[in-house]
Amino acid sequence: MAANITTTTPGLTPPACTLRPQEPLLPWVSDAVLAVILPTIVYAVAGAFFQLLDSYELFSNHRIHPSEDELKRNHVTKWECLMVVVRYHTMQIIIGLALNYGTAPPMVGNEACKIHDAALLLRNYRNIIPYALTVLGIDARQLSIATAGTSSKLAQVIGGSIASDPLLEHAANAPTSSEVVAAKFALNIAIPALQFLIALIVVDTWIYFTHRLCHVNRTLYRLVHAQHHRLYVSYAYGAVYAHWLETLFLDILSFVLAGEISKMSARQSMLFAGAATIKTISDHCGYVFPWDPTRWMNGNGAVFHDLHHQSWGLKYNFSTYTVFWDNLLGTTWADAVGAEKRYRRVHEMTAKRPLKMEEAVTDRKGERKVAETVN
């Protein structure tokens, strides 16, 4: 049943707010459920796209590794990899549905009511300025009056909830135009952007430190994280090939924490998780395209992560979405020339090895030796 809510703030006449359950984006599935299954759909579509490129050898000039290196260097077949990826997404969907079980759709009201309430909230925050000026011994009202002749808006900011200019006294009885504009900006842009930023910080921080821990702790690496590094030459749909413990504690838990801390809505979670899925696929796709946005955003792209998958780059480039923690803590691989030499030597060495279709083997000792001999 719709609820009628009115605000009782003295001196203000708010619009009536008729709250109702938000209609889902798709009539046959709730937004909460769609937010759970959408990353899997995005993963399947993006993975199939890059698999198509691999199968028909399209854009092969943009590949990081020669195509035959997948068979010569990887420690897992593509079928085995696919089975683990299916397990990953099965876990993700089951846990997501369990966490969202019984979640009711959010209640929404008319736009005018939301803007009015946000304007009142902003007005309350505006009072911080005159209070701070008063603590400093400054008469905020008199300063507001003196400023009104130059800028009425600045006078409102200094004076707080009641403008000092007599011509603006109506601001005490209703939100001003500037407050309404600020409320619209906050509701539609600033707050969602802040939520996305908080979620990104949480996920990026969690994954960096748990990922690095898996490399620092030899037991964790041997028993858990080493499975992901069986792919020395990564490909798109193998992006989440990992031990089930890593799936749970490194990936799924990071997004659960991000959602709880940022308080994103189901629809925001769809955008965030969808974008994160595309980024993960892009990091492991094995292609470097000139139009890849990560190349000019922060440098954390396919080459950045592929280097981490090499035997000589295991202790570098732990971040997934940004380069903040790697740069801050000195774990970014900075020797671009050295990396290029190592890639070239490893490719030359791999090309000389016979291709054994019945097994996928990586000559780890040989690659380490190559890395040690390149200055």
C-alpha cells in the first residue's frame, strides 16, 4: 500500500510524498535478482566475443602472445578452465540470491518530494558555516548583509538557512532556487558518483591486499592462488579461473563489502558489477587495442595484468582496477624496456619448443632463467 509522508519542519510547506514500490527494469525479474545474474551474462557475452576473435584469428596483430603459446605454456586446458569458470559463476549466483532473498523493492516517491527533502538536508548542512564563523567571533548575519550587495548567493552561504538580504527573506519559508539546483545535482550526480567511488576504493583495496597476501604467503600461493597462475597466457573467459576459496574471499566478498559500505542500489550495482566484469575480461583477453580506454585512464590494462602472469612478474602489478596501491607501495613494474626484452626472449624460446597436444606444460625454470639473464 502506498504511504503518504509529509515533512514537519517548521516554516516549510513540503509537497505530499506518495511512496510506492519501484517498478523493476524487467517485468519478469526483480532488480535485486537481475543485479546478481547480470555479471554472468556480461561475462558470457564478452568472453564469447574474444573467443570468436581467437577462433578466427581476428586482430592477431594486437595479441600480446602468439596463439600457439596458449598450448605450450599454460598448465590447464581450455575445457578444464571453462568448468572452473562455470563453478565460479554458480557460486556467485547462489550466494547473491541467498543474500538478496526476501529483499523488497525500494520505495520511491515523486521527484518534487525527493528534491524538497534533499534541499532541506542541504540547508541543515549550510548552517555549519555560520556556526563556524560564530565560534571564530565573526557575526555571520552582519557579514551576510554586507556581502548581499555583491553576491546574494554568497550571502545565503554565509548566513546559513536564513539569508541576510531582506529581499531574500522568503528563503526561510521555502527552498531557494540555488538549493533546489544543488539538491538535483546531489541526488542525480554527486551522491551516485560518490557511491561508485567508495565501491571502487573498497574493491580495489581489498583485492590488492588479499591478492598480494596470496603471493607473499607461500602456503596460500601454493594451495590457493597458484591455480589462477596456471594460465601464463591468459584468455578472456579464463579471467576468473581460480580456486574456490579465492573466488569466495577475494572476489565475491570484495563486492559484498563494496555494496554494503557504499549503499548502492540494485541498479547501481548492475552498472558497477557489469563494468567490473568487462574490466576483468579486458585484463585477461590477451589483446592490446589502441582504443582500450584503460590505456589512457590509468595504465591498468591487459599488458599491466599480463605481466603479472609471467614468472618474472609475479611480485608486481597486483591491482585490478587502478594503479594506486601498486604505485604507492612500489609494486608497479616500471621497466617497460626490460619487460619487452623478456617477452621477446620467452616467445623465442617457446617457439623452439615442440608442441605436445596431449599436455599443457610451462617451462618455469627456463623462463626464470631467461628473466635473470635479461638486464
